Amino acid sequence: MTKKIHYPQLDTILMVEDTIQKMDYPKKTELWKALPKKVMYQTFCMILDYLEESGKILIDDDGRIVWTWNPEMIEKIKSSGVKLR
């Protein structure tokens, strides 16, 4: 049995980015439930992985998602001693 992988479309990625920016440090499930359109959870997790790898978000020790797509702000956060994964 093979797994079916649903790769996200650009409009879905942009929708997730926009929702993160409008929310105040949501947890993963809070963000998923707040999306204006339904997204498969596997696809949603893939989007979060992409955003984290590309440096657009950080997930803190409490599981809160922080929009960081500001290179200067990223350096300030890292140098302040905040523990991030």
C-alpha cells in the first residue's frame, strides 16, 4: 500500500503565511483550525516544515509559531538567547 502525498499549491502556502501573520503566536492546531479553507493536516505540516526551513517561521519550545521573515529580527532573536528548535 502506498501513501498518497498531497503537495501544497502556492495559494495554500500563501494562505497559511497570511494567517500566521494575522495571529498572535498560534500553536499548530490553533493555526490549522483558523485557516479560511480546509487543508489536509499532512499538507499543512508540509507547509510548516517548508516555512521553517526557509526561515520564515520559528517554532519555540512551547510550540508557538512566530512569523520571522525579517532577517534583522531573526538575528536579534538568536542573539538574545531565546531557545528555539
